[in-house]
Amino acid sequence: MPDPWRLRYTGYAPAEEGLREALCAVGNGYLVTRGAAPEAAAGGEHYPGTYLAGCYDRADSEIGGRVFTHEDLVNCPNWLPVTFRCEGAEWFTGPPVEQELELDLRQGVLTRRAVCVDGVGRRTRLVQRRIASQASPHLAALETVLTAENWSGRLEVRSALDGTVTNAGVPRYAGLADRHLTPLRQEACPDGELWLEVATGPGRRIAFAARHRVRAGGRPVEAEVRARARPGLVTQILALDVTPGRPVTVDKVVAVHTSHDPATGDPLEAARQLAAEAADFDRLLAEHALRWEQLWERLRIDADLPGLGPLHLDLFHLLQTCSEHSADLDVGIPARGLHGEAYRGHVFWDELFVLRVLNLRLPELARAVLRYRRRRLDAARRAARAEGRRGASYPWQSGSDGQEQSPQVHLNPLSGRWLPDHTHLQRHIGSAVAYNIWEYYRATGDLDFLAEAGAEPLLEIARYWASAATHDPGRDRWSIRGVLGPDEYHDAYPWAREPGLDDNAYTNVLASWVLARARDALRVLPERRRGELTERLALDAAEPERWQEIGRRLHVPFHDGVISQFDGYRRLAELDWETYRRRYPDLRRLDRILEAEGDTVNRYRASKQADVLMLWYLFSAGEVRDLLRRLGHPAGYELMRRTVSYYLDRTVHGSTLSSVVHAWVLTRCDRRASWRHFRDALTADLVDAQGGTTREGVHLGAMAGAVDLLQRCYTGLELREDALWLDPQLPWALGSLDLDVRYRGHRDVRIRVDRHSVTVALGADAERPVRVGVRSTAVALRPGESHKFAL
């Protein structure tokens, strides 16, 4: 990306079209539409897709004689279809003979320039611009400009709304249920209006309405209109005469509403009215671009860094998935954005990476994501009761409600076998929810949110961990058994019949932290609210004391001077890495490779991604030492270095998140290695580092994590002691960083870091001073003041 604000692709590359469609998606938090060509149909190289935030549907599939229910983020009706022809010729279906695709990140506009040649040599120049409005989230628009170069005659332009689409964007889901839309009502009107209403299984009605305007030579013209329809598909054909060099412009403005939208009655009526009242394309574009300009001001981060483009691309897709428009909806953050169907559009733990960016930039969006979790607290309570435990157990994969959406089986494409899926045992998701609540409170000081919505799930998650822990008399320690850690490769002991592992170090240390924060949360609550919660949860004085007892005595295993990933890890064999690297140049899916060979990764000391090292991602080295010492485990200064080195040698980075975590933890001990992992994380989707997975949806956690590496890791930005602390560790390739953050209501805290100094300035409209510290020196900044700290 030579231009840091533009992503460009020249020519047509069948093998890359899926990747380009994901990276060139346009969206606004309410909807995202992939960057597929408007004339393209699903199949082969292309996969058009439009996804609405929170729009899920369940369907049953038969696998091996058993019926499984899966919940999918629905591929909604395709509003893009536009193609053309000279009357009597074949419709243009691509590819063009020349093409350039350009995504303007600053304004959120996808532009396509192409030359199309039909079977008898007629050349037509094509320019298309596309937006999903950030100013009016229910609107999307496509402008198509057609110029005949060497022919004249009758031009026909075909436009459609297609509700016959299926969820077919992930090859390994082939053969499973993929139809989620049932046509309800539709019409193609003689005035150029199209409308279509469909329904999903749960009864969500989805309505699309399109309005067309035609111009020739820059002036409005009347085109002949013909309509066609069949169930689920409505089509208009617009016909007019053209001459060489005289452009014809067709504007297609589409409105989308569903029966689940706030303040919406009949979604079809709302969509038709909005489409009819919408401004022309240029006006929509101007309003849309203004909103993007304002967003980029809020997300300002300037780095003395060549090739800054991927940073803007990552932020761009984060803001297309999570925006002010999604904040009004009951939605979480899907792991793959709203850009494709990988993981069925489910919500995992990726907010753990995303909210670290939003807390300090757009805290209102972070609060909305936390409310998504709060609304599912009762479902988490039911899940805990089903386990025979108290408190709240959040699902590893979430969707429309709080039920566990993790699959029961998954396909290994290398062996063709369907295998049991035990990823639902990643109970550490509950600790991630608690961590996000507490970190939001620390960044914002939003005591009202903590009191009204945050403290209750945090307390119930602590109660769950206390209930899940069992006492081991031999060690005089508490254990948490039958879980999985973030690694995901290891889901059982090779010598055991049941899935699950005991005393995963990350799970136990984080559970200990949650148990301690629960007491802190009770302490800071207003007295009346503390009393209400204590009464509502039947929380007597003895229970929090028991939490602290357990939290100080959870078992953390060690071996060879490092933290063990889980109890029994020392009994696993070492993999013959040299042999496997020689046989398989790409080991990221080592689990699939070994299973296809009749072996299992459970036998070996090999990790998909960072597990133990996540502790140093979430906490500073000093905080990890304090957490371990609180647990009664001596933790010297060399423990981190030894542990990082040990697991780095045994990790294949089968997840893009692994590069984020390794870049973070290596900052303090190997800055060059940290920078390599940072670059890997920053460009993971741009270069499709996971070997074809980006076409199924971007990796939103890694995108946000890469931004956060600049925002907080390399600046050493921490929130503690009611102050902003910085301890810069700039990599060799990074000369300086400039960024704005929001901290506890202060909207304008400006930070500049270079190799010699740190400068912090507080906006003049601030209401009160802010404490800022660099390493061991702290000052109180008053409104309008700045301070320069020498390094």
C-alpha cells in the first residue's frame, strides 16, 4: 500500500478475488457488503455477501446420521446486482479486460474502473463507486457510469435485489444447511423502484428497497423500464440510447430495515420510504465522507513508520464492524467482523483485543459491547447451573442469545473426518468478560456503568470460579479441572478418556485475578447499590472471604523453570520439529496434519498460539509477578524471559492473535523479534497470512491488536493508580508516535513519544487535572497544559 489511505488492486486475479472482496468490503456497523463485482454471482472466484449486525438464524444439519443445529450470521439479500449489455447481446458477467479496484480508506468509498469488451468487440468503459453510509446506516449506494467507446445503440442496464442467496462462503461447511431466507413480498415497479422482503427462521423480517436514477451527459433522463420477478428475485431493466463518449450514469440507492431494528414498525414500509426520500449519490457521499473524517479524528495515530497503510486498513475494518450504529443494537463483536461466514459469524473472546483500543478512543462503543454480555447474564447463569455450579458461565461462542454456539463436531479437511469439538471447554471466556468490564471502568471511571451493569456479571463470574475450584488435599491447593486454554490444540490428555485439562495456568491465574477484582468492585460501589447487589445475589459476608482464600491458593504448575501450560504438560513428548518442518513447510494447522496421520497433537509440547504468554499480554511483568506471588509462587524477574523463550520455540502461530501476543511480550526482551511479530499481525489479512482464510472474513481481533501494539505496547501506556503511565519501548524501526486518547471523561489527551522524550498535553476544555507519569515521575496536568518528560 504505497498510499497509506488507499488500497489498490490492478487487473483480475481469480485466485485473489475472495481476498479482495473481504478487504474491499464497505460497511457502517449496521451492515457490511463484501467488495464483490456487482455482476458477479456466488461460486468459483466470487462470493457476494451482505451481513447485518446481529442477524442470526439456526438450521439443522445431518452429519454421520446425527442431527446438529448450527446458528449462522445470515447472508442477507444481495443488493449489488447491476450489469449491462448492448440490446440483443449477452449480459456482461465479467471479467473485464482491464480493471482497477481502489478502496479509499479516508472516505470509505470503493471505486472500480474497468474496460469491458463483448463478443463482437464493443468496448464499454465502466466506473463504479460504492458506499455503505456512515451518515445514514440503513442506506447503501452504488453509482455506475457506462461509456460506450466504439459503438452506439440501445444500452440495457439490469439491476436486481436477490433474496435467493445462501450461506455458502466457507467450503468446509459444504453439505450443511445453508438456506436461511424465505421470500415474503416483492415487486418491481414501473417507476424504477424495486423492493423485496424475506424472513429468517425465527421470524425476523428483512426488507430491501432500491431506487434508481439515470443521467446521460450529466442530465436526468427517462429510461424505458421493464420489470421481471420470480420468488425471491426482483429485476429491473433500464434501456436508453447511447453514443460513443457520452457517459450514462445509473444511481442505485438501497435502504435496508428489519423487524428487529429499534424504532421501526413495518420494515418494508420503512425501507421503501427511506429509499424514496434518499438524496442523490453525490449528496449521500458527501455526508458519508464527513462522518468518516470525524471518525478518523477520533482515531488519530501517526507513526514515523514507512508503509503505514495496513494500520489504516485495520482501523477501517474495525470501524465498519463496530460503530455508533452498532452501539444502538444488541450485538457483540464477531471474530471475523461482518465480512464473511467463517466461524459462522460467532462472537468469541476477540473483544479482549478490540476493547483495549476502544476504551481509550470510543468508550461508548466499548460500553455497548459490554452491555451485550450483560444482557446474556441470565443465560450464563443457566449454563453454570447445568454444570452443577453457581455463578455465571459464559459461552465460548455466542450469537443471537447467550446459548453456547460452539460446534459439537468439526471437519478436518486433510483427513475428511468429522471429529468431536471440545472448544466449549474454554471457560476462560468468562474471565475475559470480567477483565473487559474492569478495564473499561479503569479507563473511563464510569462508576454508573459499573454499578448498573458491570459489577453483577463480574461478581457472578467470580462466584463461578469459586464453585468450579476443587480442593486438592495433597497439595493443599485448589484446582480447576476439565478446561481448555487459549492454545486450543490440547483438548485432552493422551492417556485420558474424557476431554479437558487440569489447572491451565492462564485460566487459573486469571481466575485468581477475577476473584480479587470482585472484592474491589464491591468496595468501590456506592453503598446503596452494594447493598442491593448483595441482597439480590444472596451474597453473605463469608462468600467473598472464601473467594479470596481460593484466589490465593489456586494451583499453577511449573516445569523446567517455566510456567507449565497445564498440569501434566511435563509428561508430553517433544515433537520432532526438524522432520515436520521438512515435510510440511506450513505447520499452522499441525493438529490437522497429525490427525490425518493417525496421531494427535495432544501427545506433544506444541501450541497453536500463545497460551501461558497471554498473562504478560494482559498484565505488565510486575503485575504478573504480583499475581503469582499472591498465589504463593516465587516469581523472579527472569521467569518471563525463560517462559517466553520456551513457548516461542514450540508455537506454530496457527492464529493471527498469536503474533499480536508475541509482539507484545517480546517488547521487553527482544525488540527486533517483537517488531517482526508486529509486522506479521499488522499485515496478516492484507497478505492473507493464514493461507486463504481472509476470504472468509477478516481477523478483527488481530487487526485491533496490531493497532493496540502501537497505541499502548510501544508507548508503555498503562492505567494504574488513577493515572496515565507511560514507559516507552520503541522498536528500532519506529522513530516516533503521536496519538490522542480519551481518559476518564477527558476527550483530548495528546501523547507524543520519540526516542528522547514523552510529551503529554491536556485539552483546554478539560474539567479537571489528570495525573500523568513516565516511568517513576508523575505530574498533574491542568486543562490546557502540557509536560515534556525526558527519557
